[in-house]
Amino acid sequence: MTRPPAVERPRDSRLRYVALALALLIGSHATAVSAQHAKRLLILPFDMVDSSLQGDMNHGPLEADVARLQRTEAVVHRALDDQPDFNVIRDAPVADRIHDAQRTYRYLYACNGCETDLGKAADADLVMTGWVQKVSNLIININAALYDVETGETVGGASVDMRGNTDTAWRDAALYLVQHSLLDNYHARRKKSGHGPQ
């Protein structure tokens, strides 16, 4: 004998709506708490450290590598902005000061503490420097360091080797740097210092 289809009772329907509303409320609250604890992060322009034979003969980085560096920096920006730990801030308010620092220092990743000064000017909690080191087309790595703006202490760092000098290799290395090496190191340091992950 075929049974008639089950009919949802009004009470069951109301309970389901209440449960759904509570789930949405809890989810939005968790998102708000996460955003509240996210660190304001200023990412400085990446440096190109080219000691390769090509770079020496060209008296500086190749145009193709400079273009890859800029695209890689954009990839890092987007990848870090997607992380709940950070709120990447625009550098527009301190753009002129960053340009002055670039004219003063050869590399921003080694600018004698100017990175934290720039971070303070941007009202950031953290500041990141990054650089790509090219020894040859087969020996290239991307590096990053995170600094606490208030104390100047290093709170995260990473270095990832690339396999080949191609757009894909640079992009993959940048994503791995953010999603694995840098985040793992940052969380490990926070746990060791007693702060734990946000």
C-alpha cells in the first residue's frame, strides 16, 4: 500500500526557520569577531635583488622580471587580504613617504627600521617587506618578513624557492609563501609567545 507523502507540520516549519536564523546570527557574529581581531597590515613594495649574470649585463633587473615582481606583489596582496588574520590597508596615505624611502634606501627590506616608521604613519599593526632574490634563471626565491609596528620585532617570515623563471613559477611561489610558509611561521611565533592564533 502506498503511503501518502509526509506533510510538514507548521510547528516543525517554525522550528526550522528559528534554527536557520540562529545559525546565520552565530555565523555573522563569528565573522565580526574575526574581523575585529584582524591585524591591520601594510605591505611595502617588493624589492628585486638581482645578482644574476643577466642582471649584471643589463645593469639591473630585466624588464620581464620587474613585471613579474609587480604581478607577484599583487598576488601576495590578494592572498593576504583573503586571510582572516589580516586586514590589508591601502598605502595611499603614505605613498609619498614610501617613495622617499625607496629613493633613500636601495632596498626596503633592509632600510634600517624605516619599515616600522612607515607602518606607524599608516596606522598599521603589522608591516611586511618582501623581496625576490635572483641568482640565475634556476636559482630564484621569494622572501617576506612581518614586523610588529609597535615593537619593531619580527613576528613572521618565510622564503620559498621557485622552479624556473616563468610567470607560473612566480605566482605559485607567491601563493605558497602566503598560504603555507608565512602563515605557518606567523601562527607558530604567536603560539610560542603565548598569544595563540586569532
